[in-house]
Amino acid sequence: AVGAGISSTGRGTASDIEIPQFAWLGLGTEHFTLTKASAMGKPTGDPVARIAYQDVTGFELTSGKASMQADLDLADGRHLAFEIQSRGTGKPSIGVVELMKERCVLA
């Protein structure tokens, strides 16, 4: 399993799944998990969502100046949107989200 720090989207894209200001994205073999995180990026508390890769019907990554936005459509009609920092300490998280996209496409 791998993980990445993410945050709620600041670009105005609505998400049907409430993402905290700071969150942790964990990738498992068959699903991914979103968990609230501290400002330092450490996961805290119970998962906000646990979603199987096969339940993702659409996945788009959009690059910005300092962040990348992920937009996912789910089989049950919900939409998930979050941001990943693409500069500084958040930069390694981009690779995790790209791996997530690969797993969703292959599922």
C-alpha cells in the first residue's frame, strides 16, 4: 500500500464526498481509502470513504501552477474531487495519484 497527502479542492469543483481540508489517500490492492489528516499530513480517525477501483467510471487529472486536481466519477453517480500539491513537499504525491488512475483504468 502507498499513500499521499491531498486536500479539498479549491477550484470550485463540487464533490459529493466531503474531503477535509487535509486528507490522506491510501492505495490498496483493490480499493483506495480517504482519511482525514493532520496539517502535517498524518492520517487521523476513521476513513471518510473506501472505494473500489472498479467503481470508478471516469478519472481526470488537471494540472495547475502549484497543484493538480483529480476528478473522479463513480458508478453510483457520485463525484469525488480533490487537489494534490505538485511543488515542494507534496510533489511525490503526484506519482501516487497517477498510480491510482492506472489502477482505476485497469479495474
